[in-house]
Amino acid sequence: MLAGLSGRKTSLGNVPTSPPDSAEKPETEADEAKMLLEAVSEERQCFKPYFSKTFKDTEVVEESAARFDCKIEGYPDPEVMWFKGEQPIKESRHYQIEYDEDGNCSLIISDVSAHDDGKYTCKAINSLGEATWTSELIVETREEGEMSNTESK
């Protein structure tokens, strides 16, 4: 009988007899969510960026749109930059850059012209390293398209 009492005492010893201190208890749902995010962040392993989905060389007709899509993994979340040749691309009506929290990244070039022909690079950087991917945009001008249609007749 004493062994049974001893077992109960041990199991009851792990149960708190009073509520936790208010300093440990979250004040609001926002505080609770923040504490959860901090706990998850501490558990996440850091790693340098890499491309889990890449884009390929693309050929488009002048005055159409071109799109390069990729997916970037990395933690902490990498900073993403796009380049045409060696020049950084700034977002504008001509160049739209999309990036979501899942790492999906896109460069959309609207109203493509012969000046857009060239190599495009996506570069992802975080505190642990960087990754780059380059592909070429080939723009078929209207004159070339019209000539090739005439020649094939």
C-alpha cells in the first residue's frame, strides 16, 4: 500500500499546484503567436540559398511579354535581386518582380523589344552565402518574323 501511495505522490509532483506566473503567460493571442514564431525560428536550421526550381532560356516575339520563374530556398530568408547583364533591374512598368513567402520568385518583362535581348540573372543572398542562376532571353523582332514567313512560302 505504501508503494501505491508513493507512486501517486510522484505523479502528482509533476502537476503544478498554482497557475503559472503572469510573466510566462501570454497576454494576448498576438503575444502567444509571437512566442510560437520565436520558438519555431529557434528550431529552424540556417542554410545558404539555393534554387529548387530554375528558369530556362526563353524565346519571345517582340511586343509580347517574357517571364522567368524560379523557387529559392534559404534561411534566413534571402534577399533576391535580378540583373540584365551586369546591371541591376529596378522594378517599373516594364519590369515587374514578384516574390512570395514560399520562395517563388518571378521576373516579368512586358512589351518586350530588341533591347531586352540578353542574359538575365537572379541572385539570392543571405548571411550564409549566395546563389545565382542565369538564362538568356532571345527576342524575335517583327522584321525577322515577317522575313521567315516570306522565306518559307
